[in-house]
Amino acid sequence: MTEAVEYDVVVLGGGPAGENVVDRTRAAGLSTALVEAELIGGECSYWACVPSKALLRPALARADARRVPGLAPAVQGRLDAPAVLAHRDWWTGHWKDDGQVDWLASIGAHVYRGHGRLYGEKKITVTSPEGDHHVLVARHAVVLATGSRAVLPDLPGVPAARPWTSREATSSQHVPGRLAIVGGSVVAVEMATAWQALGARVTLLVRGPQLLPRMEPFAGELVADGLREAGVAIRTGVTVEALVRDGSTGPVTVVLQGGEMIGADEVLFATGRAPRTEDIGLDTVGLAPAAWLPVDESCRVDGTDWLYAVGDANHRALMTHQGKYQARIAGAAIAARAAGTAPDTTPWGAHAATADHAARPQVVFTDPEAASVGLTLAEAERAGHRARAVDHDLGAVTGAGLYAHGYRGKARMVVDLDREVVLGATFVGPGTGELLHSATVAVAGEVPLARLWHAVPAFPTVSEVWLRLLEAYRDGSG
Amino acid sequence: MTEAVEYDVVVLGGGPAGENVVDRTRAAGLSTALVEAELIGGECSYWACVPSKALLRPALARADARRVPGLAPAVQGRLDAPAVLAHRDWWTGHWKDDGQVDWLASIGAHVYRGHGRLYGEKKITVTSPEGDHHVLVARHAVVLATGSRAVLPDLPGVPAARPWTSREATSSQHVPGRLAIVGGSVVAVEMATAWQALGARVTLLVRGPQLLPRMEPFAGELVADGLREAGVAIRTGVTVEALVRDGSTGPVTVVLQGGEMIGADEVLFATGRAPRTEDIGLDTVGLAPAAWLPVDESCRVDGTDWLYAVGDANHRALMTHQGKYQARIAGAAIAARAAGTAPDTTPWGAHAATADHAARPQVVFTDPEAASVGLTLAEAERAGHRARAVDHDLGAVTGAGLYAHGYRGKARMVVDLDREVVLGATFVGPGTGELLHSATVAVAGEVPLARLWHAVPAFPTVSEVWLRLLEAYRDGSG
């Protein structure tokens, strides 16, 4: 052990959330150290959002082009898979993090490469890959931004079959002939979209009755329709009982409950995430290891006044943009408290991550895209709101029909009947990924419906659906 | 003359604005007649927004596809022009208005086919194409929704050369070999985009120094770059002095000031609009004919208590969506006044078309798209706001780069420094057409910047530029 080095703030985990805490605390003039054992930039940059979107965008652009008369015949063929994979490699920086490291240096943050562990209040040890040790002491705050990992189920044959998780699915250098995907949530449907478009024959094995179960029910239905039309086989209500890999590189057999067997070249499990908190010394500060970390609205861990958790680790909203949002809020809260100022943790205050539960956006980059923000109708009712949902067929919107011939999609707005504000919105259809932010502003801004009538959608765009939703609410239809 | 027929409301002009007045007054239980001499559905449905977008969308989808590795080689060729033109014909209903007429009948409106003219307060005559006459009397209100027409300049050779206006440019059944377009505003750049993509060699002849002069300056610059890359020749600072058509179907020569001659097969003038108010009897109620009609915030013509003007005719905002917005507001104001209720014409009230001057959106469907809402920096300063603009390079936004390889674009947010709300926003780049509504909600909703920090953009989408703009404002950069 070397002598302890003091910082105002020590951050464990250099993904987007951790990086943003560093940014905000450095901007406040605090000294900050970042500890990371893998690549700076985290899951998002190398094994999630960025490579997955790089794989998906060609599939979506092709789908859009196929719906345009005069262009459709040119784009009936397969994607050039090697070109797409090479482009994906470029976006991940070929899994090198030089750019991120340079940026951290430029803002005066100190990076420790290695595994960080708490060993008591405000104290961290770092073990480098070379076996060196550092001891860090945080004057004001330690921030845990260690993220999450894919969970593999404890089933016979799973370790030996070396199934894909989200990491392999976003970084694979080859297109499997047959890809079986276990799961029905975002990773499952996005990777089914990408790999089917790249030439794999994808089978989706879903335990429940529907896809995208956390969104409005029509999202999963429309995405399932799109996947089927792309050639994906979807099996709902099935449970995987075992895998059998034929040798070390041969095909793998997925054994379903009931005995049915499905052949595949690769199997992707997209069945859940677990916190990466099992080996970061939580027990040395009285917290349970391997658990998600409950936090308050400023992202401070319950029962502490110095420990924060941002990003997936706190389990509030497992999405990069929400992790970054939490990081901005936590960074500002740490700075305020370090300066002896009371943070503003009232709803929508500068130090409250209110959007995590009230205005969390998500875009699923499938064909059709599925985009939602805020509460579904079911969530609104569970939360005790007097709520009403109004729906509109996106295919009946002129701007949508002009965007894509034969446009199919649907929109829903969930309204708080007492305050007449939008609690949530869901848009499913081509091109809705950029439309979503209009709803995010409306929900987070708590803009009254009476005022939204003055937010005129440009004609002819897909966004004219806003007018149709307001009309449906006004007229009691939809 | 037959006996006069009484209605609560008589609307002159059956474009989108007129139709929406009918819809709103009928919904309020008023009896309403609509007078239209041409096609119900108006300019927008047959010779503007709808056919132009049908022509443009294939060009934009192809441009998007060309920026996607793995798909680009498939879409290097020309568009299938006959397929695009046929699709455009389908969208205009082959220039038949049966669907619109059916809808008006379904809501109980009475349609008079013919030319309507005022002949005193609340009185209208209609002359049908067959020469029949009707006399209508409006109990409560007459609404002028007669729209605008393209202006042809009074230059030598113009009538004989039969140049295109927006009508021919959106309805032509053939692709000219060489198309000269006079003008630099929306119609000019959109039609240059469409016809160049369909195979014409387009030359843009612009009197001023830049394109899209009513938008932030970078919009015209980026659109000019895109047009040049598509092969359009752009000449700025040139003035057309005459046209010479060789025979009745031969090529046409455009004579520029200074004597230079430019050969073309067709010439499109996109140089301005004039109100269609010269022959609607304005003189019989003490108003000047052939002029735009000044109105108050409820769209009631200045100096009257019974005459309204909506859509292009009032010159507030010459766009279909604003005309429809005005129509909703005027329709509600007419209904309120007919019921003896005072309308709410305070800013953003139910009977004030506040968005016309504070939150008017526009999307220019070029490659790149140019989308803006609210005030430009120059407009904000002219209006006396203490304003600041922050800019961000859209190409530096991860979601934009993933949307299109080599993405080029720019975003600007204009902030009211006193109230810390967004006065205007401009986005120029592929895929920004649907992003615009986020800014429209922010501007019309007067959402404070402090709250916009909680409107988290989904990663990785183009909308992440919102975060960058907020950061630039916070940090005093951009």
C-alpha cells in the first residue's frame, strides 16, 4: 500500500454516468478521481447503445427506403454486412478508449486504472491490472457508477455453450447463420432486428405473452408484426430449459420446456441485468453486496451522507441518458453540499432526478421504432392518477403517410384529468425516435393541454399526430 | 337571383383553413356554408404541401440511405421518376376532391360550388360555374379563407413563355431536362431538391445573397451546400430581366441583368405570393380589394365585428398548419361571440392566435432538412428582447452521427435572458423535421430552461442536441 491520496470526490466506474459526475464536480472546482477497471466510456460506448445503434441504423434506413415509391426496388437486397460491422467497429473506436482518456485529462480529472473497492467510509483501494495498489480518500463524496451486467440463467449447458449476452451481440465479428434470442425486451428486439437484417435467421424465444412488456401493449404488438415481416420467428410463452453445444464451435441446441428443440448457431440471452456491486467493498460500510443501491432524489445512497450511486447501479432507470441525467444532478448536489449550500431536492429541483420516475424517455430502434416517455396508462393508474388515454392511428396522419407509404403505427397520450397535463406518451412507427422529445418536453415541462393547442405541428410531418391526440381528448374520442 | 339562404356562418374558400372553420363552427352547433370555386382541399392538398412532400420524400429517403454504410451502394442511382410522379398523383387524389366533399357532408356543412363575393355586410353572392346564382346571408360571421396565389413578375416575355409557378412545379407530369428556378425561398429550394433528384438539371437564380433569408443564416448556407452536392447550380445576386420561349413548346432562354442568357426547358418563378382578395367584393364593405386583410388576434378583420380572415389571406403566417390553427381559433371565437360569451384573446388564450408570431414552426424538406420555430436571433433583438443565441454542431452529436455517417448540420437556440425561456430554435440537418416539435412545445409552452434540463433526450438520438444547447447556454459557450 502506498500513502493515501486525497480528492474531494472519488468516482467508481467510468461509464457515461461516472464520466458525467466527474465533469460536473470538476466544473464546480472540486478535485475528482475516477477509477475504472475496463474501458473508460463504459458499456454504452462499447457493448450497448453505440454499437447496437450502429448495427441497427442501416436496417432502419433500408426499411424507410423500402417504403418510398421510386426508391424501393433499389433496396430489396441484403445489407452489406461486412461494411456494417466495420462501421460498428469504427464507432466503438475499435474498443479503445484513448479519446475518453484524453477528455478526462483535459478537464483535470485523475484516472486510476484498476479495480476499486471501498474499505470504510470515504476510503477506496484501487488494484491495478499490474497488481499495484493505491489508496484514495474522498473528502466529500464517493460515487458508485459501476453499472450492471447481463445475467445468464442458471440452466444446464449454459456455461459450456458460451451463449451471447448483450456484449457479444453488439461486438460479434461474424453473422451467425441462425441466432436464437431468449427474451422479449429492448435488447432482444433490437438485436433481432439488427442480426436478421444482417443475414441471420433469428428466432425470438419469449417467456411471456408479449414483447416490450414495460411499454403500452400496442408497442410490443407492432414491433412483433415488424419482426415477423422481416422474417424473424417469434415464439411466445416458451421457457428455455437447457442448452447443448455440439463441440466447441458447432451448433447449439436450445431445449424448451416440453422437450422441443431449436437449432441455432448462436444463442443470445437478453433476460435481465444485475448490479456490478458484488466486489466493491459495500460490506465495509454496512451495505449489502451484490444488491442494487437504493438512493434518494439526489442519488445519495439511503442511510449515508457521503455515498452516491448513479446509473444502472441505483436501478432507477437502466438507460444511458438517465444515468447521465442522474450524474448531472448528483454532481451538482455534491458540489452544493461541499459548499455548505442546501440542495434543492423538491420535485423538478436542480438536485432532484424527478424525470427518472415522471419523464423517462426510451426509444427502441426497431422497425417500427417504439418510443415512450413518462407513464403508461397502467402506470398512471397504479400511481393513483385519475388518468385517461387517447389513441390515434399514426397511419392516418398525412405527414406519416407521406413519410412512408403504407405507414403503420400508433400513438397514445396519457392525460392527468385533474391537472390536464400529459403524464406519458407512446409513439410506435417509423421515424418516431426524434418525435419523442416533443412529448418529453411536454411531460417534464408539465405544459397544460390548453397551451399544447398553441404548439402547432408543422404540416406535413408525423408530429401532426399531436393535433389528432388533442382533438381526440377534446372530443372524447380515440 | 334566388331567395337568400341564411346560415350562422359563411366561409369563402375551402382550403384547410376554411375547412377547419367549418369544422369548428359546426362542432359548436352553428349552421355553416362553404363556398369554393375550385377543388375543396385547397392549394395545400393539390398544388403545395401534399404533392411537394410526395415528390420530396423519395429524395430525402435516398439521401438518408446514401449516408448509411452497408446500404449506400444500392441507392446511388436515379429515382424512378414515373413511380414518384404516379405516387404524387395518388396523394392528390388525381386532383379530385370527392373525399373532402364527403367529409363536409358528414359534418352537416352546406357546400356551394362557385365564386363567392360579398355584397354588403354579412351578405354573399355565389356564381356557380354553370352561371347559377345563390344569395347567402350570415347571421354571425363571414370568414374569408381565399388563400394566396403565386405572383409572376411583370417582365418581357413572361406570359408568352408560360413559366411554372408552384402549381405546375408540384403537378407536372414530366421531368424537364433543364429547370431554371427563380427565387431562393422555401418553394424554390424544395422544388430544386425534388426535380434535381427526379433527373432535371436545376439552376437556381437568386436575387439576394443567400437562400432561405427568413431563417437563421446558417440554414440557407447548409441547404445551399446540399443542393450543390446534389448537382444544382446556384447563382446568387442575379436578376431576371426577360424570358424568351422558342415557339410554343421549345426551350426557354432566361435573360439576366447584364445580358447573360441561361437555357432551360422550363422556368419556375417562386418569387412571392399575392392575396386572392381582388374579386370577393371587399369594396362593398369598405375594404380595399386585392390587399392582405389585417386581423386581430382572434382573426377578426380590423374595423369589423362580423368579418374574419384566416389562412394566407390575413398574411400572418403563410403556412397550412398556421392557417388551420387560425381557423380553430377563429371558429372558437365566432362560436363564443355567437353565444354571447366574451372570447379569451389574452396571449395564448383560447381565442388568440399567439403562436402566429411567437411559435410558428416551419420545416423545409430539403437535404438537409431545415426546421425552425419562433424567433430568430435577429427577430428577437428587433422585438426588443434581451436575447442570446447558442449554437451547436449537429455533426458532433452521437445520435446524429449514428443516424447518418458524416452528418452535417447545426442547431441554434435563442434564449430570452430575462425570463430564461426559449424564444426560438433552428435545426438544420437530416431527420430534424420531426425533432422540431420538441422546440415548438418548449417555445409555445414557455418552459423555463431550468425545467428543460429535466427533459432528457433519449440516447442516441439527434435530439441529444438539446442537452448540448443547454450546456452551451450554461457554460457561456456555443
